[in-house]
Amino acid sequence: MTTLRLYLRTGWPDSEPGLPWALLGARGELSAQGDSAPSGWPRADHCELVLPAGRTLFAEVRLPEAVKQPTPAVMGFALEERLANDPAANLYALGATLADGRRAVAVTEAMPLRRAVAMLKSLGRLCDRIVPEECLLAPPPADGWSVTRLTDRWLVRAASPYASSLPRGGSQVEQALFASLLALAPPARLRLSGVDSADELLSRLPGWQGESVRGEAYDWRQGRREGGFDFAQGELAANRRWRDWAPSLQRCGWLLGGLLAAQLLLTLGQAGWYAWQKHSLSQQIRSAATPWIGGQALPGSSALAMMRSVDKLRLSHGQPARDDMLELMGALAAVSGRDLQVRTLEYEAGRLKLQVAEVPAESLARWRKLLTARQIMLDASSSQPGSKQLVVAREP
């Protein structure tokens, strides 16, 4: 996982075109760096915004025990006497709980940070972390300070307070701030970074006696964030829930796609097998029917030819043909006896039509039942008053 670390230069994005940046690898190693407009920033999995030293106030407050989840309003009220502006105009980030129950708090002005985060979002960059530069300093030694000299200021990181930014220049203000910090938490050891000589710092700590050692050179591009504070919360949070779920969703998508593809192949294979079965049965029916129809029937009209072949076979065995008028008349005469008075008679394609005098419904029902036993159908309808039309045919 790569991280793009951006150093929030004062005035960006309104009066500054670009920002210094550093591209860090999975282990925090520096792989690229530069100072350019957003178009020149490399792509990365995470984005981290660094607030320049001096833009964050670090303090400690004792919150009421009833307050389990401190809100910005509560922390602003607790720090109101130490703030130079309206507490509502700031952002607050909670740190660790100290041994005496107090909470470490970091405070920074809200408007410039909100403006920068909104611009980054419009550029497609979501801030996963927003950290003060002081959080990138090397941790202090036990009962001591970690002191770093920058171009215009000193950065002092201690156990309490968390960090302080003091101006450089040898002014009385600088001396007074060092004196007050020394009186608040006198160090037993000093870890120095970026100084040419320890005397440069010791001259600002009159009367201090202790051990001083040189530490690694400080660079915000390679500084490691260990604990500390993060302003990427609430309204400034990145909210990358989809990114966190993306690998799992991608695997599920591939699995679902594979299952759908397998189901589609199975369905197509089954449809192909059914089509082959249908074709095979059609061929078998055609092969079985060819000797009966003599190969003369046209597609879709083989039933009549097959029936004629059956009739020829029945006649050759001394049996009446299915398509035979005499057979149908004889069957009707056998069940009706002398009760049937025929007026007209027609025969066509195996259907015998008769116009007869009125027949009682009971007689028709009895005749139909007897003919059905011989596989002959009888249909009766009233054609005109006093007469009926009877249709006699073989069952299909």
C-alpha cells in the first residue's frame, strides 16, 4: 500500500499552485518526492496531509467523568481560556489519556483545513489522515526532549506537553518560551536533530544540566507517524468504506460471474441436448412412417396418407377400412334400429353427415354410448325445427 504525503503549504489552494509531496512505500520508505501542482502528483492507495509546524496547539485538559465521547463543543469550552480565537472556529483531535486522567488535545484552525480538504476531494484525493508535523518528530527519550531545528523555528517534543513550536532568532520571546517550557517539564536528556552544535541549543537553556545526544536528521517526508493526533475525523473523514470492501466485493463478483457462466453453459448444453433428442425422435418417426406412406407425403400432411395405408392394410386382412362409409352406416344402423328416419346423407373424408327427423335426447345418448364402445364418434346438432344433423366419424 502506497501513501502520498502532502505538506500543506500556507496559502494553498488560493494563492499557491502546488504542494510539496512525498510518495511512501508500504514500509514507509521514500520512493519519490517533488513539489508540483496536483496534476504532477503520483497515484497512491492512501493520502496523508501534513499540517506545518506551528499551526497546531497541543494542550491537556481534564474532562468531566460523565463525558464519555467528548464533542468539539465540550473540548472548546474546556480550552476556551487558552485559545486566542472563538472555540467554534477550531478543529479538535483527542490524544492519549495521561496518567493523572487528563486528555491530550490538539487544536488547529478549521477554515484553512476545510478549504484544503474540499479542494483535494474535488481533485479525487481523499485524506485518510491529517496529522500535525510535530507528530512526525522522533519520540523523545525517557524523561527528556526531542528537539529539532527548522529554518524558522524549534520543534520540541516531550512527554508533556506533547509538542511545542518555538520561534528562532535569539529574541527575548524565544528565551522566555524556552524558560517557561523548561520550568514546566525540565528534561533529563536531549535528543538533538538538525543542529550544528549542541551549544546552539544549550545557550537557550541557561542552568540546564543533563545529557544531550544527536539523533537522526529530521525530514517530514520520511518521518514516521507513531500514535499522535489525526484531524481526519467527522466532516473531514475520508469515508472509504467502498475501498475497504472492494477486494471482497471483487472476489464475490468474480465468483458470481463464474457461477452465472457455468449456469449459462449448463443451460445451453441442456437445450442443445433437448434439440438433439427432438431431432433424433423426428428422424425415428420419419423412418418408421416411410414404409407406410411410401415416401409420397409432404411435410405436415402425412396423417392422411398414413390413414389410407392403414385402411389398405385392414382391407387386405378382410377388415373394414377406417375411412369407409358402409362401416359407419352399418354401425349407426346397428345401434339405432328402426328409430332413425334419414332424409339426406353425405360422406366426405371419413365423415358421414345425415339429416334425420327429430330424435329424443335419451336415444341420442344411448346411441353415442354404444358407438363410443366401437371407437366411433356421434355428434348431433339441430339444423332446423323438427330435424337434426348427425355426424358420424371414427375416433382419431
